[in-house]
Amino acid sequence: MNTVFELNRLPSPVLTRIITYSDPATWWSIENRSVRALINSTSFRCGWVAHLAKCTNIPALVTCIEDIDTHICSVLEPVAHITGSHSWITQNFVRALGTNHPESLNIISLALLRTLLLNGKLDTASMVVQHTNVKLDVLDGQFVRKLVSQFSELWMLQWLATNGLDFSDIYNRGNCFGVSQLIDWVTSDRVELLQFLADRGLQLPVRSLIEYALGYSEPKLVEFLMFHDAENACELSWNDVLMMACTEASTNLDVFACVVRMTEPSIVWTFAALCLASHAMVDSYAYDKFITLRNMPDAAAWIVKSTRGRTPIECLCERLTYENLTYISPFVRDFIELGVSTANMPSIMSALCQ
């Protein structure tokens, strides 16, 4: 303890150097008020971080995502181990590090950004961007992809845009905002994230996304995708989506009703009704979807129409098997009720439909 007392009498720069080049964690454990006050100071932490950045031989040029993890573990975590959190990374710290150790700030800039964003300190993260030569599109977009994967939130996209990320450029490179990422947003019904990208001129892969939207999203997301498609490639019509919705057993009832409302009375409704009936064995909501279609204005006049010279009942009976017999019969009963001819209907089906 006397040794600590004597050290306390040393000039602050000298004591700072001694503690920095030994083990600050050990000094902290002594529980000396003066020593702890020194270690808690912004100037000491700047010097300590700069020392750690140099002595761990961290390359100035980050070549992979793993390098950023190394920076965090080697430079930031030792300080956080003492303080118990990353609250010490303040705007004053960033400003001081940039003034006194600009090279070190540049080296650990990506590690700082990721740590600050993880802790929701957006303003401090923006200061890192302002005081360094860091490029958010570094590693051909992999850094942004990592951030967006960790934080699939609107605030993250807004922060990236505010700090100069060119979304169109990074999207076109193909390493960020790929189909798998967008599918995750679709299946979690994050229409606001997709809208953000669309507002910046990104052309979303609607055909790939709509298949997932039918079963895992709300009607508003399906409507958004179709509106976006109409403004761009116009690959799909609502009639196309209706047929997809009929063949996909996972299609939500609310989404199916939305898709039906967006179509108009036509021969497509004939095929849609038949499609629902033929998939009834694997879709427990097929009949509910059929009723939704049947209840549309003028639907009855269309779903009973013959196609290629065959009535809807004949078409269904051509696909009749012992396994799907009971699944198809409710649809056949409805077709009969709507006036479809029962000619050529097997006797067993006639018996079920009595």
C-alpha cells in the first residue's frame, strides 16, 4: 500500500504510462481512490486504448469481419471489463482519441461503430464516422450486412442513410440486402424495412418474395409488394398472385381475401375455384378460401364455367382418388348447388353429395 501511496505522488503522465504498460485491471483491483480516478479519466482511457491498438499488432486495414471482432476483444473489452459496460465510449472519448491518437481511432473505428450501435448510442457512432476516414461500405458491403442482420430495425437503416451509405450501390453489389435477408423481413412482416429500401430506388425481387408473403405476412405487405412491382418490372398481376395463393396451402385467409378483392370477375376465378378444390387434401383452409371466392360479387357466374369443354365437376372427378374423396365432396356439393351439371359424375360421389 505504501508503494501505491508513493506512486500517487508521481506526475500524472508518468503514473499513466506506468499503469498503461503494466496491467490496469490489477491496479484497479487495489481499490485506491486516486488510481481509480486516474483509470476512470478520459485521457487515461485514450492512452490505454491507443496502447492496446498498437501492442496487439492489429492491422490498420480491416480485411474481413473477423478483424473487427478481434479489435473489439483486444482493445475495447479490456476497458469494459473494468467498467462493467461500454458506457465509457462517450462523445468526449471519441473526440479526445481523435485529437490525441487519430491513427488509433481510425484503426478501431469499425469496432467502435459496431459496439456503439449495439448499445444504441447513435449520436456517438455518427461522431466516429465524422472524425475518421471509415467507409460504411467496407468489405464490399459485408460490414453493413452484419449490422443489418444483427439489427433488423428501421433506426439502423435510417442511421446508415444519415451517415452517407449509398444503398443503391451496395445493393447492386449483391453482398447486402440479398434475397435471404429480404425473405426474413417478409416472414416477420417488416413492411417498413422493405418500404425504406424501395423509397431509395431499390428494385425488390417481388416474385421471390411474394411466395413467402402469402403465408407469413399481412395483407398490407402483399399490397406493398404488388404496388412496388407495378412501379418497376411489373412481373406479376393480381391474377397471377391469386393462382399462387390457391396452390400454396400456407396462404393466410386474410391475405387470400385481400388477393381475391384485388382481382376482377373472370375465367381466373374458375381456375382458382378448381385449384382450391384439388388442393383441399393438403390445405385445411381450402374450403374457407373457396367460400371467400364464392361470396365475391358475380363470382357464382364465373366459378361454374366450363373449361376446355369440361364442367368443374368433371375436372374434379378426373382427379378423384380414394384418398381425396371426402376432401373434394364439399366443393362438388357447392358446384351442384350453383347449377353445374352432374353428368358423368361417379356414383360414389353422387352418394356423398346427397
